[in-house]
Amino acid sequence: MNVYTTDKIRNVVILGHGGAGKTSLVESMAYLSGITSRLGNVTEGNTISDFDKEEIKRKFSISTSMVPVIWGDTKVNILDAPGYFDFVGEAEEAAAAADAAVIVVNGKSGVEVGTQKAWELCDKYKLPRIVYVSNMDFDNASYRQVVEDLTELYGKKIAPIHLPIRENEKFVGYVNIVKMKARRYVDKDKKVECEIPDYSREYLDRYRENLVEAVAETSEELMDRYFNGEEFSEAEIRAALHANVGDCSIVPVTMGASLALQGIQILLDDIVSYFPSPEFRKIAGVNRKSKEVFQADYDFSKAKSCFVFKTIVDPFIGKYSMIKVASGVIKSDDTLYNVNKDTEDRVSKLYVFEGSKPIEVKELHAGDLGAIGKLNASTGDSLSTKATPVEYGAMDVSIPYTYKRYKAKNKGEEDKIAQALAKMAQEDLTMKPMNDGENRQSLIYGMGDQHLDIIVSKLLTRYKVEVELTKPKVAFRETIRKSSDVDSKYKKQSGGHGQYGHVKMRFSPLGDLEKTYEFDQEVVGGAVPKNYFPAVEKGIQDSCQKGPLAGYPVVGVKAVLYDGSYHPVDSSEMAFKTAASQAFKKGFMEASPVLLEPIASLKVTVPDKFTGDVMGDLNKRRGRVLGMNPDHKGNTIVEADIPMSELYGYSTQLRSMTGGSGTYAYEFARYEQAPSDVQDREIEARANNEDE
């Protein structure tokens, strides 16, 4: 592949709701630019960007894939990002590496939750955007409805630049609103000029007015001319679009039918014309040596630096670090310094990816996207020269809150599973395997149930290991509410030396649930010799690890040794430790024991219209709503305290209640006494486990 300079590069992420037609759009771009000789299809599982076995099986994108489309003398690095919410981390990585976005809206389904999430992601990264309305060849596709809904949501910056021509419910052509000329399709993507149909005039005038108004809004001079009734020339409109699409003050709307290749050439032309090359974008890091800001700004003349925006770990093709060059020119044979890991790596080969296929290149200029194989780097790492060690900001990826317990189906595969999960976690920052030693369980965190199912499926297909997911145990605690006084004697005679330990102890609530226990002694007259005090404390310490009530760790207990007796020959540390353990079990059960459950501080962000449903559901889950605050974007942030055990399955429930628009986050807050029915259930479960 040729080398492209910064001004001839466009980095474009394709975003939108799941099933909007993003992969089909990328496929038709690849076909028109000559990368593929045959137009693939998502249904048949032969597209260039959905190449993973799971994607082919499920017929939707799971990972972001890169396709460099050569259009004229420009390289358009297309990043095809997944639309389903469980894979939002992939879309976030792609948006961090892109300089602009195409938001795909299904003409049949209209503006969906995923459309709005894509818009918010573009706002976060200040990405210029074009809205592409797909599936215009479907009978009930409505471009007009999409434009109306977008205008209602985002105001006058929405500027339709094309209008469809439909005859007998069929998509047959379009009107270019900038040129005020019509084209009719003949034989798929071929087109001829035609008259603007009379029935299109009403909407054409309205959309032209929308476009002219959007252009006028961008400067005072144009606004004055607009109010004076002056017409803008085609060149003026194009110049305004070029300038104002780049600063996000105008969002053009266009359309097409991807599988029929209609509207794709126009979209690619618009991407090259209206989207900025990286040289017009800003990026800054910190020079770790001088502690000064390094304004890289995709300038090829500055010291070379880049950052890893995605990692691919495949058992067959190996590990690749996907990079975006922030400054300078990176060449094969360069030595790059990893600022985050303080290591140096020699770049043996540089690649660009065409879907799953790595293609070798000699160099990558500032602003370009590529890949380096076998690099000791993680997603988010900064690479530069050792002379100018530049570190870029950490990547901001969504935190996973859905988790399940996993177990190996076949004994002895635990290590293989742990290694496979570690490799997958390098690829997917929204997946976190964790070991919960306290409850003796292994957990996988993900963005939702579907995400976790796909992780299990990948473990089987890629790494040939099987796991099963189950509901995780909740980390309850045990404590006491009253005081008790117990006498415990451990005596064993078996020929020769016997065992003798005798303690009298008081147990009471400590009043501090942060501490496990506090041990004190008030022994007088040497009833229990001092050298046995540590053994008594060890007995208490060991007993606190697994409480007598339901086998959960004990917190907040004060134990006082005040009397006892010993035998000059038979007493031993072991005997006093055992006597103390017995005393603890008896004293604990006599001091009104209770189970404590973990409480989380929960924040749920939902559109205002769903607030009532969310609050009703939180009440059912024993949640206590503490407050509601508007975020001034049409959403309410509901703050509540909720038992951790009630958060199981919450992600799925929240999505179904809010059509996918609700999000939540939580963190552990404290322990509280569990209601009696919850305690009874846990104690019974413990008893059943013991029986088994």
C-alpha cells in the first residue's frame, strides 16, 4: 500500500444503533474502492469487517475493525464500530482514534437510542459528523421522519444535503440540495441527470431553507445577507459546509441504499470534501523529561510519537497493537520507547489492517492509523522516542458493572482459563476477570449478559476451554447485637501427654464494623499464663474468618478473656486455641447474631420520562431513593442506596425498561443488617450446602 501524507488522510468511525446497517455500508465502500471484488453480506457472513467467528455466527459486529478505503488520492481509514450497548468499549476506542464520524440511521427504524448514544460519543470527542440514512430501498423507509426527529433533538445544525426521489414506494434517485439538481439511478449505482419532480418541490424548498439557515447561522455576515433575502451561491454553501462541518456547527444529512451501492460514492466524496484531515485536529501530551506540554497536533515535522488505541490478541495471527501516529513519521526498523512501561521495542514491521488482513507498509505519517506486531504494549500506552518521551492521556472506557461467577467445566483447566481470560482482557478493556478470595469464587465483569455469553463462547472457540456461568455469592458479614459470657474447656486424655485448655470469655459488639475483632484480657492471678494469650487470640482470629451463623466473615466483635485455668503438664497453645474457638462459637450464637449485607451507592441516569418506572423498580429491589437531579440534557440522575444482592440482573432490567437509554454506576458504601427473611434464606442455604 502507498504511503499517505497527513493532508491525504481521513479517519472516520462508523457509529449507530445495532442493526442500522453500518457493516453493510463499510462493505459497499470497500467494494467501490476496489478492496473486494465481490459485495459481501452480513447474512451470509462474508463481509470484510465482520470476520470473527462470533460475528459471523451472531450476524452483528462485536469488535471494531479497520478498513482503509482509497478514494481518489485520499486514504479514508474506516473504523466499523459495534452498535450494541454491550460492546460500547469498542466504539469508545474507535472514537478516540477517529477525527470524524458517520452516524448511520436505519431509514426504516428511524432515530433510535443508539443514534443518540453515537451523537453523545461524538460530542465527547468533538468529532465532526455526517448522518447517513440507510436502507432507503426499503418500502417503509422515511428520510423525512429521520430529518424531523434529528432536528427536534439537535436543532438547526441539522442540514439535509440530499432529498430522495421515490416513485411507487421505490427509491429511484435523489435531489442534490446544494446544487439544486436531480439524478435518477439506472442499473444500481449508475445515475443520469433528470428533472426535479413536482411532488418533491415542497420538501426541497423546506430542506433548502434548513440548509441555508444552517449556513447563515455560522457567521454574522452570512446571517445579515440571509435576513436581507440574498441567495447564497453553490460555492459559498460548499465553503460554509467545509468550514462548519469541521467545527461541528453543521451536521449534513445524506442517504443511500448500501446493498444497491446507491449513495455510497456521494458519501465518500462528502467525507473527503467536508471532513478535516488530522492536520486540522489538536492533540497534546506531556513530555515526561521536561514536564512540559508537547503540542503534537499531528505535525509530521515534530518528534515521533503515537498511542495504542486498540489491541488484537488472536491465538492464530498473534498480537497486534493498533496505533494512531500523533506526530512525526514512524518507520519500520524504528525503536520506540513505551513511556507507560519504561521499555524500548524495535519495530520490525508496520502494518495497516484491511478487516482481518494485515498489509505491510514502510511508514506511517502523523495522523495515520496502523498496527505493530508483537509489541510489549497495552491499549492506552504512549510510544515515542527516548529523547522526547511523550505521554498522552489515558483512554476513557466505560466501567463494567455486570458480573457472574464462572467455573471450569473440566477439572484441571483453571490455569488455561485464567491465561485465556488475561489475553482477552488485553483486547477488551470492558471485560475484567477477578478472583474473589473471600467468597472463594472467580468472577467475570462485563457490560451486560450478552457480553458475558460471548466471552464464554470465545473461550470455547478460540481457546478450547469450557466454563459455566452462575449467580455470584454476595459478600455478607456476621456480627452480634448483644453481649454473652461463656465458659469453655477443651480436655483430651489419650495416654501420655493430654490436652487441656480452659477459658472464660465475654463477647460484646465492638461498635465498629470496619474492624474484624478486638481482643483484650483481664486475667488476674495467673489463672491463664501470659504465654497462652496469643494462642487464645489466634483462636478468635481464625474463628472470625468463617462465622458460626452462615459461614461468612465476622466483623465488629469485642472478645475479653477474664478467667480460666491450666494444667502444668497437659496445657498447650493448641489446647487454648481450640478452647477459644469453641468459646467464640458458643458466645457468638448466644449474643443475638445477625447477618449484615453490603449496600451500594447507586446512580441511575435515565431520560425524564422513565424516572417513575425506574423508581418503582428500585423500591421492589429494596432500594432507598435519596435524591433526583436533572443533568440538563433531558435526563434525571436517580441516587439510591441498594443492597448489592438486588443488583443481580439489573443491567438487563434497566435496558428493557428504558429501551437501552438508561445507564447506571455503583460503588460499595457500607454494611447494614439484612432483613430477617434474607437472613433466614442465607442461613438455610448454608445448612443445605453443609448437608450436601
